[in-house]
Amino acid sequence: MRYAVIGTGGIGAYYGARLAAAGHDVEFLFRSDHDHVKEHGLLIESCKGDIFLPEVKAFRSSCDMQTADVILVCTKTTSNDALPDILRPIMGPESLIIMIQNGLGMEEKLAEALPGASIAGSTAFICSSRKAPGHISHTAYGELTVAPLSEGCEDRLEAAREDMEAAGVPCHMMDSVPLMRWKKLVWNIPYNGLSVVRDLKTDALTMEPENRALVIAMMEEVIGAAAACGVVIDHSFVDSMVAMTKRMYPYHPSMYLDWKAGRKMEVDTMYGAPIAAAAAHGFDMKLAREVMEDLLKMS
């Protein structure tokens, strides 16, 4: 299958490069680094094995790209308003859009903007970031979870999942986008926001007792909010997320990197959307609201 990667940062470059190294036809859309990558190639420095692509199908505009069988949307959700116009030139009647993003409600909004499009959601559990132009540093994990939103896209999503697995990317299928999204929010809401508000890495948030207590309370709050919205997550998931984070190499989550770089943070989709969804079902995410208010002040 032909793949298109929309947003060639730490996430898109990593997964696209894995697919390209496995022999797939992959085109990459760049917001920056285009000229550097065209001249010098794309380097993925990875704990799973380095990849260097000396020749990259790199583009500045989707209008110059071919129709893709699978489109991997790896941009930050802060630019999602522009997605329909970016995607239309590379969409065919059988194209599948997979949104590898953080937050809640993105797939449904895109479906409204692109009636009839085949859309799936995906969450990435990965520590990967841009180190320099055309140079990505991948330090831990790399698993993807995918789930179909549109009816009838399951077979194409399964084919893409198999391609990812064959390319060395563990990829798991779920049958519910909301469940997949809320489970990722159990980790994202405490760790992303608190890393900014308290100016700390994941290890300090996990190991220091006061911070850990707040992280756990926020995780439990997310599970309560999900339940109010009809999504059931077992409370044992909190223990597994905390234990997993303890094993991580200490790092700053994506929202912290955006804050330090002066970029817009993904507050709307990662906080505003789940808080509003929970409120609509009578559940107040008080702790998440307090963190969101601090984030908005720091924006």
C-alpha cells in the first residue's frame, strides 16, 4: 500500500521511516526540514535500531503528493482546522485516514468535515522527538493502538496494522475509538499538564510522594469521567500506568516540549474536550480543570 505521512515530526517521521525501510512507498509532508531532508536524508536514531533514509519523498504541499491508500495524520491537534484542505488532494475513494494524535473527539470532527471519508483513530505510546533538522531521537517504546471510527474500514485498518507489525512496530487493534482515547487520557492528562505546571520530568512526577498522589488522583478522575461517558476502564489500569512510567527513562512529555519551544499546547483536545464531555454527563473533572486553567495562563 502507498502511505502518506502528514506531519513529519518525532511521531510521523518514526512510523513513516519504519514503513519506508520495510519497502513501502511512503510520501512525507513537511512543515519544516524539507530542504534539509531532500539534500541529506532522514535519520532515525532509535533504541529499536537506527534507520537512515538517504532518499526521501518529501513535499511541502499535499497538492504535489499522490493519492494514498493510507494517510497517517501525525500533526499536533492545534492545527486540525487545516486538515480537511490538506487531506483532500491525497484522498481517493478507498483511502483510509488514521489519526495518530492525542486528545478526544478529533476523529468525529474530521468525519463531519469530510463526509464519506474512512477514518480511524490511533494512539502512540512512544518517546520520540526531533533532535535536529532531519534527525529524530527515539528513546523508548513505540507501540501503536488503532481503532476504526467509520463503518466498513476494518479490513483496510487490519492491513495497515499488519504492515506496521511487519515493519517492526507493535500495533494493536481495539474496536472502540472512545475507549482507546480515554485510556490514553488516563496517562496524558496528569503527566502532560503537570510536567508543564510543575516544570518536572516523568520520574519526579512518579517518584515524589506528593506528585505521585496527585497523578494517581487525576488518573482516577479520568476513569470516573470516562465511566460517566459510558466508557469502562478498570481501576487496575492506574497501577499499570504508574508502574510503566517508573520503568521509563525520565523525559518531558510532548506538551512540555511545545511549551518550552513557545508553540501552542494541545490544551483544547487533551483537556477541554474531555472536561466538556464529562460535564455533559454530569461529571466534574475538578483536578483536570485546575491544571487546564494553569496551562491557559502559561500559554
